[in-house]
Amino acid sequence: MFSLKKILVVGSANVDFVIGVRQAPELGETILCRSFRKTCGGKGANQAYACGRLGGDTAFLNAVGDDPLGGELVRNLQQANVDTRAIRTVDGVSTGMAVVCVDEKGNNSIIVIPGANNLCDVDYLRRNRARFEESDIVLLQMEIPFESVCYAVELASGLHKTVILNPAPAPDSLPDEVYAGLDYLTPTESEFKRLTGCPTDEVEELAVHCKPLLEKGTRNIIITLGSRGALHVNREGHTLYRPPEVQAVDTTAAGDTFNAALARELADGRSTEEAIVFANMASALAVSRVGAQDSIPSYEEVLDFKK
Ligand code: RIB
């Protein structure tokens, strides 16, 4: 059964080349990998896929190339019931790709080759204004052009949609108008440090550094802290939500699952607190499995895990 409200995800789609290593190489070092796989990924597509898998009524705006990789990504999204009709296919351009290096502790480092993601441009978004109008929640990340993200936030907030920005990868700063348009900003600890210059990962200090962003108009900031949980900060105060303990095997798409699960629960009218608890469960499950989209749990799996 679909969520009550509609979710629009705007973002990247990549084919991931996942390289398993004991330890990521140091500068100047050459190493041999332990395993290699090709999977469907991209922060935007992962979040759209996760919203769909979790039962969200989801549409996706993005650009892919006219190569076989683009077709693969679109078909995978369709299997999660994502509405892919507005995805742009661009002739003569290659679909986005990413090299994902996963170490034996499950930590990853990623390099993205944007390709067609750069053609998820302002013109394309403008042509798809109706998609924004018919949605209730708009979920964004930052693997498409910066001006597209700014435009999408402005358009969605002007239409009074709930706007969630996962600032990944994080720029050095965001314009004040973007902060003003956000209902939720969801950085990781390192993305938050990059955006604000916050020097420590101590919870009280992180909350203090949220204040200027709240003053710019962002309604809620949720900093994802990996195995420490998720820190929710708004004008009323701050709360740390601890996640369930799991054996981490691959953290790829854990943040994507968290954001999608948050959006999915908000789409059913749940409170921010309830949505964070659910998102912590969903991302813990994703961390305990290998892969990006193939690690994302279904709604039923999260409910079972909660029991
Ligand atoms: O968040 C994980 C994703 O980041 C990967 O799937 C990769 O494609 C990059 O976009």
C-alpha cells in the first residue's frame, strides 16, 4: 500500500563499481582488490528506490544517458514501484557512474563520474514543474548541478511542499535562500562540519553550530552520526536518537536509506520524532547488508525489525 502523500526525489543515478578491499589505499599506494561488483546506485536513485521499497508513492526526476547502464537503472527503479516517466534520457552522453571502495569494516569512499547527472539542469526541472506541484514532499541531494538544487528548493518551498535536503556531497556553503526554504537539512557529521566549520563531533557543540542555520530559516536539522545515531536540532532544542546495534558490513546507501525512510514516514503524517526512529531502523538494516540499492529493506522488514 502506498503512502498517503506523494514524494518527489530529484537527484543522481549512477552505476556503482564496488571494489572490496581490506583497507583503502594510501596516497601513492597500489593495492589488489578482494572483490568486485557492478550495482545500481547514485544518491538520488538510491533514495527514490528506498522510498519506493518502503511503500512511498514516489516519482523521480533525473537524467541518464542513452547507454545500457541508463536502462538498467530505470528498470531497477521500476521494480521498486518508482514512477520513472519523467526521467530524461540524453543521446550521446554516458550515464553517471561511481567507484565505491568498501573496506573490511564496511566503511566506504566514493568517487562519482557525473555524466548525464549534469543534465538534470534547471531547464529540465522547469519543464517538470507539474511534478513538483503534484508532490507533497521533495527530497534532494547534491550530485546534480548546484544551481538545479537551488532552483528545486526555491520552487518546492514556494509551492509550500515539505523540502528535505541531504547535502551530500557537501559544498563549502549554501545560499541563505536555500536554508530559508528547508524543512529538513540532513547532513552527516562530516558534511555538517564542512557547511558550518564546526570543529568537534561533540553533540552539544554540534547543536550550538546549528543555531545560525536555524536563524536563516531551516526548520529542522538532523545530523546523522553513524553508529551514534541521529541528532535532531530545531528551535525547541535537540535530541539524540540512538540506533539499534547491528554488525556493519557495508555503509553504502545507509544515509540514502535514512533520508528515504524519513520522507516515507513524513508522507504518512508521522511526527519528526517517529520518522527518525523508523529511519534509524531502516538504515541499520541497510548497513548490515552489502550493496547500495540491493541493501535497502522493504517496509515490512523494517516493521519486523522494530518488534
Ligand atoms: O550514497 C551512496 C551512493 O553515493 C552510491 O550509490 C554512489 O553512486 C554515490 O552516489
